[in-house]
Amino acid sequence: MNDNDLSDAFRAAVPPRPDTREWAEGARRKARRRRVGGTFAALLLVAAMATPLAFNLPGRSTVLATPSPTATATRLVPDICKDPVPSASPLVDGDLPDGATRVWLCGRSDTGSELELVGLPDPLVEGAGQAVAAFNALEKSEGVLDCLPNPLDYTVVVEYPDGVHRALRIAGCGDLRDATGMFDIFRADGAGYLAELQALWAAERAQTEFAFTGADVCDASYSSVLRPIEADDLARAVACGADGSAAELEDDLTSDILAELTAGTSVTGGDALWGAPLPDLVLLTATGDPVALHRESEGVYWWDDGYARFRWGPIDPALEARILEAQGPDGGPTPTGTPMPSLPEEPRAGLVSQVCDDIQSGRIAAEDLADTEEVPQGATRAWLCGDRWETFGGVGPLEPLSTDPDRVAAAINALPSPDYEACTEMGGITYHVVLDYPDGDRRIVSAETVNCEWVGGWGNRAGGAQLLQDLLPLWAAQREAAPEPFVEEVDVCSDTAALVGLNSLGPVERGSLYRGVVCGHPADAADGEDWIQRELPGDLVLAISQAQPVPDQSGVFTQGGAYLVLMNQFGDPVTYAVTQPAGESPQIRTWEWVWTPGADLMPLWVETLAGLRLE
Amino acid sequence: MDRAVEVTAGGFDRYVAARGGELWAAAWLLTGDAQHAEDLVQTALSKTYWRYDTFVNDRHFEAYVRTTMYRTFVSWWRRLQWRSEVPSDSPPDTPSPLEDPAPGADLRRALATLPRLQRTVLVLRYFEDRPTREVAELLDIPEGTVTSHVSRGLAALRRSPHLATPEDQS
């Protein structure tokens, strides 16, 4: 069967197309059900969790009155959900042990934007054992790390009587894994597990008559991991003041707001921009699932459920006036919806942004900050660059941090003053942070990760190693929230790359490698010394990413031979040497390990290297 | 397949009536089941519905719908009751049974043994006739990965007993 046969077979295989004239209405209904704002039928999982109070929209006077809940919570984010992973213990042989006392469903705050995903405010107690058993019953899988964003994003924390807690988190395409591990055993079907947890919570809440009674929900833009929240389940409304204060709205105003929202006629998709970090209005289900609304303009709001953004309005002007009044004399945390001024796009130089290349090539340099001088806020974007090539500088992310780049300045300004008694000036610069401001101003802050670890020049601040560890996750979160894979063809082979390698400032896991090239000089010196760059066949990239190399720190390789530059999906590079000991097959080698392709791939490997000089 | 059919703008309903069948055909090759194919198309349409008015014409919107459909299928369409898929680069050991004989059942059975990403890449390459670069962009994966999946997928199909010709078996 050749390729044409296959194309023909595909076309011949498909049965006659169905009549799709009625499908549009079905899709429209489904679209509305997916989003807050439709006149939804009660369905899906979230509906199963709603208490009867949530369906009392027209007569909202009993929202928190009857029956009196026997279990309540007042904070959207329980303490244990704030940062559960660092203190978590690993699973035991890939399973959650029995004997759990409580289970928490948590969200996450490092979403790459102002958005803070929240789970549930109350723990599962009676059903904790069932939650553990349900996880252990999930099918084990190898996990898939290379998928596109998925709408699942939650963490489960399981508490034990001895004070130990363990955590599960969503990985890649919707599998679950031990939150303390990176590439351990995965469990399939994170969506199905979430559904099971929701059912367990619903059953327990039905017994305890749980209600969320807190109103302190204006200090972040909260969204529930149980997205989408059904409009019919919303039961409360909280107005947010300019100072972040919160005021629960009267029942009649809440009813009017929710009635207009559930009418669904003015809800559309949209690409609103974050203008203010805090919301103007927060809607809540009776059990505390939040929807944070930001005012874009008078009578027009938008919200982000962590997967998409929606716009609501213009609403009735009289209703808007009542909301504004409830927010207080200073209104809400305006301005919102104001797009940040855009800066010209930064060109690239291979796998390095132009600004980083300028630094690494010495065309521009950092200026030292004066003692205790702070880096200004208000940057539009931030870049992370490696140092000059001569000092074996790494390669920073290709893209700037454009999601709340002020976090970079804040992180620098929060660093301690230096205490240089125990170190010398030796050590060298290791990376640079570049901040671009709307007026075209550019500040470059240098930092070292070794020795004195100074930041901003000698005498300003210290803590460069920790700063880098704090900054890299900002880029990671931005990529997770809005991935922009790097697919351009770039020239990476050069004398510099051969000398110092192209290696990312941050870690590039071998399992994340997506593509690569092989660089080498012509085998015959008579053919010149120009670099030859060849794309590494996909089979070899896959094999390298999945290989089990042999630990070997002998690290003997010369600078004149061939080398591989491999990249993950964002263009973060890592360089491996190609060596060929006498009488042996060509190997791939780092300072830590050596690996030789297996017999099945050896012909392809040899063909890939054909005509290149190996030393 | 005629991807060059001009679809004029005429509202979401008109678009779906005109092009829903072609979307379904691709979805059928992905899912191997008429009802699941309809579910997949409906899911993609419902996810893109709110954006319809932002596109200048239906052709641009269709590109967006198709992208959504393929990504939906690849990334999180995990109804395990459909079939016992293994989310890895290796084909499952045993294909799930597909009971009802239908036109093209052999190809359907053969495709059902492939991992989702591999199946998706093959459908894009050989049903939609998209070049490697376009497949890579649509699925946000490198071209090398596309090439690898095509290579492995074709090899698996050629080995598949569901597609073996009498000469292959002799």
C-alpha cells in the first residue's frame, strides 16, 4: 500500500455524510451550557454539587436563611491549599495509602495571570477513604506530556493522622500524577477522577448542609477549577470597592443581577485584557464557587474562567448604577480593560532574542543600580538573558514575560541588601534581566548565581541564585497559560555554539525534547570549515528523549567534532556532543552520560552523520 | 476530499448546514464511530460558537473549527469507554472490538489501533492532504514529530492485519 493508496482508502472509507442542518442549534445550546450566562438546563457535574439554595434565583430572600447549615466555611482558599506541594510526602509505590482523614480539592495561584484558580473551601471527611480508593483504582499510564492545554487544572491534597499530607496534580493532557514527582507513574483520566470527587463532595455536603458564608472574595480574581460554573447555580453577589473591600449585596440586587445574567442574551466570547488585578463584582454559588467580574466599561463586564474569557453587557443602566453605588463612592478597582501600550516586536537572532544577543555579544551592557535603588514598576515586558558567550552564558527564554512583568521588578526589589564579608568579587555575571517600559526606557539588571550572588551590580542587592529560581516559574506559568510553540527554522550551528554550547538558563528535560539539528564540519577538510546543519530525524529525537543513557562522567570530547542542538517545544535548547571512540559507533555524550542509538536506529543515525567530521 | 469548496458567510446555521458533513467525515476517521464523530464535531462547534462573528468569512472560521476539533481530540477527548486507548507513542496491544461492519471497516479497525496523535496526524496528512508543516502548525508540534508519527503510523498500518492484501498474506 503506497501513500496514494492510503489517501484513496481514507476517502473511500468514510460513510455518507449525515444531514447536519439541525446541528447548529445543538452546538449553540451546548455552547451556552458551557458558559455562565445561558439559560442552561441543569446538567453536568457542577449541577450535582449545587445545594437547593442555588436554584432560588427569583426569590433570593432565603439564600442564607433556611435551613441553617451545619457546616460552613468563610475562606475561598484553605490554608493547606496555598502551597501544598513543597511540604507534601510522595505517594507510596504510586498509590495513596489508606487511612486518610481529610481530602482537599485545591486550585492554583501561579496561572501566569492575575487569575487565581480555587478548588473547594471545605474538606471531604466521611468520603476521604473513597476518594483515596478511587484514585488508586485509576489505570496507571505512561502519561502524555506533549499535549495542548486542557481545561483540567486542579490539585488534590490528602491528609493523614500523622500530620503527613500527599498531593496529586494534573499533568500534561489530563492525567494525574504525584505532585512531588516529575516523571513518575501517571494515572489516567483526571477528568473522571474530578467527577468522582465532585460526587463524593455532593453526597457529603448534602448531609452537612454545607454553605460558604464568607464575603472576603475581592482580594484576587478568583475562578473555580470546576469550570464552567452554571449560571443557575449562582446564589450570591459581592461588590468590590476601590480599596479591595467587599460588601455582600442585598438580596433584591443580587436577584436582579443574576436574573440578567441568566437571561444570557448579552454574554459573548471575547479577548478582554487584564487592566486591573482585582474584580468589581464577584458572584458565588452557595458552596463558594466564584466568578470574578471585571468592569471593562460602564455596564460591560468580563470574566476569565482560566480557559476562556467572556464578556457580559451592556447591562441595564439602572442595574449598573445600583452596582456602582454598592461599590462605594470611589467605585471599583479601576481602571480595567485598558490595554497596555505595545512595544515593537523584538527580532530574534537564532535561538536568542535580539536584546539578549546584544547583551551576549557585548553590544549593550547593564548599568549598576545605586545602593538600595529600586527597579521601577510599570514594565510592559521582561526578558531573561544569559551572560556573554565568553563566560559560557546560557540561553534565556525566547519570549518575553508579558504577563504581569512587574512581578520581576518586585522580586528584585524584595531581595536583601548585600553582605559581602564572606565572599570575593570573583564569580562573574551569569544572567541578566531586561525590563522594557512603555516610554521606550529599558533597564538591564545583572545578577550572578555564584559567589556573592549580587544583583543589580556590586552593592545593590544579593540573592541572584534564588532570584533566578523565582523568575523561571513565571515564564513557565505564562507558557502553560498561553503556550506559543516555537516552530521556526533557525540556524544554530556556529563556532560559538561549538565552543560553549547552546544551553538554556533553565532546565530542559530530555523527555521534553521535540526537535533538533546536528551540526558538523565537512568530513573532508578540503571541503572547507563551514558549519553544516541538518535536521535530526524525528525518530532519533524521540529515541533521545526516551533513552536510558549510561552514566559516564569521563567527558572526553573535542571542540572540532559534531554536536546536537535539541529543543523543547518552546525553543529552549540543550547541546549534546557527538563522539566516536575508535572502532565504535558514534555516541551522544554529555558531561553526565553517554548513549548510543540501538541497532534499529543505527542506520538512520549513521546516515544523519554521513559526510560530517567526527572527532 | 474537496477542501477548496467556497463557503460564503451566511450565519452560523448556514455554515454548519453546509460544512458540517465534511467536519464529520474527518471526525469519523478520528473516532471510528458515527455518533462519537457527531459528538466531536458538536463539541468543536460549541467551543468555537462564540467566536463565529469575529471571523471575516466562513473559510477562516472553518480553519479555526478544524483546529479546535483536532486539538480537542488529541488533547483531552478521553472518554475511555470509547476504547482502551494507551496515551503513548506505542500502539495498544489489542485493538478494541468494533462490532458493526460498515464501509471502510478495515481501515477503521486499523486506525483504531493507533494512538490518538498518530491517528490525527495521518488523517490530516492523507485525508485532508495537508503538508507536514501545516500539520505541525495545526497541532502545535514540531515538523520532526509529525514526520515521525507519519512514519510510525504508516508502518503500523502496513503491518495491520486489517489492511493486509492477499499478496501481503502470501
